[in-house]
Amino acid sequence: MATILTVDDSPSIRQMIKVVLEPAGHSVIEAGDGAQGLAKAQAGKLDLVITDLNMPVMNGLELIRALRKLPSAVGMPIVFLTTESNDTVKQEAKSAGATGWITKPFKPEQLLAVVGKLVRA
Amino acid sequence: MSAMDPTEVFRQEASELFEVLEGALLDLGQRPDDRELVDSAFRALHTIKGSGAMFGFDKVASFTHEFETAFDRVRKGEIKPTQELISVALAAKDYIRALIEDPQSTDDIIGEAILDDLKRFVFPDQPAAPAAEIAEAPPLAPSESKQAGWHLYLEFESHILRNGSNPLDLLEDLCKLGPCFVVPVTDGIPLLDEMEPEDCYLKWDVKLHAACDKDAIDDVFMFVSDEMKLTLSPLEQVEAPAPMPLFNLLDEDPAPVAEMVAPIVEVAAAPVAVPPVVKAEPTPEAKFESKPEPKPEAKRDDRGIATVRVQAERLDELMDRVGELVIAQARLTQLASSGSDLSIKMIAEEIERLASSLRDTTMGARMVPIGSLFGRFRRLVHDLSRDLSKPVEFVTTGEDTELDKTMIECLADPLVHLIRNAIDHGIEDTATRSANGKTEQGRIELAAVHSGAQVLVTVKDNGGGLNTARIRAKAEEQGLIAAGAVLTDHEIHQFLFHPGFSTAQTISALSGRGVGMDVVKRTIENMRGTIDLSTRPGQGTTVTLRLPLTLAIIEGLLIRVGEGRYIIPLSAVEECVELTAEDERSRGRNFLNVRGNLVPFLRLREIMTASGAPDRHQKTIIISTGETRVGLVADQIIGNHQTVIKSLSKLHSDVTIFSGATILGDGTAALILDVAQLVALAQSKVEKQHISEAA
């Protein structure tokens, strides 16, 4: 259905996203840090990016800013994962160009709900 | 891999992270100022916290959160990572590892003790604070009393689409909460050339008929709440919404609907309730019957068309006014397009559209079916056929074809001549016909048909055809061609249009009324039409007249030659090509290769004796009259132009290559090129060339 890129330095989070979204019919691409994520986004058309913020090499905020400069990513939803519920982080990520967020910890249904909000058939 | 249990993946990942954390903490003991080590330790902690919470290790998450909070001070450089702190941190790490790998072996008391130690080092100046829980979203204020519906007004920031949010998706989500009545508010939409294609200009007014929580609505707009203005108010007067689709056109609020319907009902009721406005009082002036009949049973015109007889001059005047309007409108359009005032541009466009439709309507009012003219010839054919003892069947088709009334009048004489010729010279006498195995009765067909912006009128006989040899002999006798010159049949037939050229051996009583073929040709060309002959020996001759639909306004192609601007009637234009360098080199030869066909061309610059340097890229406009094609080389092709034809004054009656003039949008004049004359000019040049080459 949709091609979704998950960018996280934690393989378990990526795995969790994969096992939730793949049965729902999406194809999930993984990247271990922002730089890899950016390379994957440049390589092909994506419908959604789910990225962590705190990552080595290139962090989430840098990735979001870089993605928004790609012509192919204009209007593409970008969701970030955050453990903080404070608004400063959200504000910062949103002004970098993020569309929405998922607060960790999240349940599979919450992930599916957010993906469903931003990716239409 | 995808089938792997994420929890198992987390355990593996965590054990790797613990190694990273331990390594970083130990190294930090050696190099307390290494930012990289602090960051790497912090990142490991952060991931353990986040993933732990994900996979149900709540104790891991809450303990790590405390650990992380404490360690954050180190990261921010507020405290130094002392050896004591690192020891406690290592103990904390071991505790977390135990929580993940063997939770039974742990005890909360140990965990709290470690945290207390940690805090003592990190916050030396304050007593240990009670452990904070992982921050949850603050408990929501008790939602307002449930409404039966909501009235929402949505206004998004213009960049919303760029960051991946789609207002339409949000509206769709809103509709999932209950029946919605969505009205887009369009007053924020700017003019087209100020519009940023990626911006969102629409606002929405939504009536949601569902007794849902405010939270449910907030949830829909969760991600965009800071990028929009959401005005939310409970719906005041709520009636049970009728079962309706999500986007319903009808507001169920009864009052406005009633208001909307009321006038319609009144109108519909009018014929019944209101006495007829027009009393049937026959007045002597009532000439036409456009007024409604008071009695439905009264006899009505079957076609439903009321006809008004109008003096022809009034129509001419009307056409003149429309012509002037078109010129004035062209000036307005030019002025508007050179300025930046958008409202003027919009008005200019509107006027252009109106003028163009007014022109078409006016032209339509002047159109007369050609059938009225055809009828006259029935008698002519009958009389001629009797006088010449040649039985002739006269067939007409296309009587409905409409032509400008002026043109119909001008066509009468040429057609009389052509039909007369067809019977007199075309149709053989009965004896010859039967000797050649033809029916005794000859046949003449008069047909009219629309072809693009032109009307084709053909006069066709099934007689003996033109006697090419005799025409040639006559031309030689009159000295029009040298004996033995090589000419095509088609070229020979053109001598028939020569003034004073007649091959009739005996002057019949019917001819010689002052109208020869040359006059026919001139009349047709004056109407900007063309005449063409085709013949097959023994089978007959067809004369084809191509006529423009109207005399007054034509579609023209505006071109520039030097400083001057000229109009070529668009109906004569076949195509425009660039004059290639190769064509340019063939100076003197003046032939153009158009897809394998050689087409002679004229340099308008030479004909107009234009001054100034020619444009680097010369354009060639291929024009045609029937079968002959000629290229005209110009400096620039400006574009289509609605051309109102003004005839040239008597002073210019000897000007041959122009058929008229027009006024352009900027007030300057442009001359209209006479296509037939230019084609003839080109052909004579070709002939001269032939002769000079032969010599």
C-alpha cells in the first residue's frame, strides 16, 4: 500500500514498526541513522517517514530539515518519535518540517492510528 | 527477520547498548571532558528507556528515566563526571541489565538506593526529590457537557500542505465522527498570478452533527493544532439530522431553506395566481409575436421562432459598429496586458469575450441561406435549356448553407454566368451526347457546402469538358504564350479568366452581356474568394468557388516585415515554417523545400522595400489558393488577429497586393495582403525564371 521509511538507531524499534505495519499491507524500509535515512529517501519515493530524534551521525531534526529540502519530499508526511511529552521538542521538530509525532512508548494500535491519519489509500 | 519477536530483538539490542554504555562510562573516568563519550552514553540510556517502555519493561523505563534525568546534568556540562558518579552510574547500569535479563533477582529497594546515590552526586544542593513518574499527558480536564453537535471554523496556516498535512484528510477524519456539513470558505483565494501553488488558501466551515467529545475533535487536529485556528462552538439549534451523506448540499436548518425555496415557489405559481401581465390588447404596432400568448390554446408558430424583418442597412450599420468595437477592444486588451492592473485585465478579458460573441451573433444575423439564390436559377436553366434545345436536369444541394447576405447578392451575377456557360458551352447537343453513349439529358449540379471558415460553391456539368487544345491555340493566337511553350493543362485553363478571351466559335445570343469569366474571377476575388476549374474530357467541368463566410471581419495572421505590419487572411494560411539557412542560400532560385515539395517563395521585404536589418530568423508563411502554394517570407509572425476589414480609398485602387487595411490595437494601421495577387505574382516570377533558364 504505502512505502514507509523508519529511521531509528534502535533495531528493536524498527523491528516493532515493521511487524506492526507490514501485516497492515505497508512496505517498510529501515535506516539506522539520519544520513542513511536521507540516502534512502533520495533513492525512491516514500509515502511516510517515521524517524527517531536522538540518533548518531545525523539526528532526527537534521534529517527532517534535509528531507524538506528534497523536491520529492514536498508534502510528504514525516512523523517523529519522542519520549518527551514537553512541547519544546515538538515545537522544534514541527518548525523543522515534521507533520506529526508518536510518543514513546506506543502501542501497535497507536502507531497504526497515526499512520492511518497521514497515509491514505 | 520480519518474523522475529521484537522483544527478543530488544533484549539483544539492550545487551549491546549496555556494552556501549559501560565502555563509555569507563572511558569517561579517563577522559572526563570527552563530549563524544557523554553523548554516546546518553544516547544508549535514551534508547533503553524508549525501547524498554515499548516492550513492556516499565520498571526499566521508569528507572532509566531517572538515570537519564540525572545524567542530563552531566551532558549539559553542569556537573563533572567524577569517579564516584561513574561508579554509581555503572551500578545503575547493572541494575537495569538485571531488570531486563532477570527481573526476579532485583529488588525495588536496591533500585531506589542507587537512584538516591545518583541524585546525591548530581543534585548535591537539594534533597532527593520523590521519583517523578514518566511524564504522561496531563490528565484532561473533564470534557464539557456533551453537545448534540459542533460548529467548527477551520483556518490553516498557508504552509500546511508543504509539511505533509492534508486538510482534506483531516476533514475526512472529522466526518468519521458523525454527519458533517462542510462548506469551503473561498474568500482567501488570491488572484491567479499571486497564487503559490503549494499553499493552502481555503478555509472551512463545518457543522458536525455528532454528540462527540471536544477531545475527539482535538484529536483529529492533534498534529496541526499549532498551525491552525480552530474556532469551536456548540451547535445551537439542533434537530435530529436527517440521514444524509457526509457532504450534503442542503442545510437542514429549516429557515434559510424556506427562504431559498420561497421565491421559486412564487415564480412557479405566477402563471396561476397572478393575472397575465400582458393583456391581449392587439395594438396596431404589435408586429412581432415575442410576447407570451395569453391563451395556451392559441395557435403558435411551430418552430417557436419569431422573425423580424430588418432593413439591410441597419444590419450593415450594426456590423460596422461591431467592427469598431472589436478595434476598440483590441486597444483595451493591449493596454491592459501592458499594465499590471489585474482588475483591468479581468475586465479586458470579459470584454474580449463579449465582443467576440457579439461579433458572431451579428454575423449570424446577417447570414442568409444560399437556397434563396439557388431558386432563381431554376427558371434560368429552364429557359436556356428550351432556347438551346438541350434538355438539362438541374440539381441543387446544400441550400441550407448560410452566407453573408452581401455575399449572396454579389454571387448572383457570377453564378448566372457560370450556369449559362455550363449549358451553352459545357453540355453537348443531344446528337453528340447520344453518339458518345451519354444520356440525352444533360445534368448541372449547383452545390454549396461549408468547409472550415469558407463556403464552397460548385457548378458542375456532365458535358464534354474543356477543349484544352483549342484554348491553347487561342492563347497562342492572342499572343498570350509563345508557340510551343511547355504548360500544364491547369495553366492553360487559366487563360479562360483572361480579359477578352473567348473560344466560343459562334457568339450565342445569350452570351455577351458584359460578364466574361474575367469579370467572374474579379468579382469572386473582390469577395476575397477564389475560383478554380477542373475538367475531364468527355465527362464534364467543375467550377469551384471558395468564399469566406463574411466580408466584414476575418481571422487574420499578423506578421511584421521591417517596420510594417501586415495581415494575411488565416483561411489562406496553410502553415508557417522557418526559412532555413539552406533556403536562404538559394538566393535567386527562390524555392523552398517543404517536405519534399518545391514551393516558390516571395521575400516580402523586397516587395515592401522594407528598411532596416532583417531579422536573423526569417519565417515563411505558406499560403495557398486551391492547388497553388506560395511561401511568403516575413521577419516575424506576431499571431492571430481579429481583423476588421476597412477598404482602401479610391486613391489606392491601383494597389494590387493589398485587399484592404485594418486598425491594430495600438491604433496603427496594418495592410491586408491580397493572397490571390501574391500567388499570381509568385507564379509570374517562376515563369520568368523558367524562361530565363530556358534561354
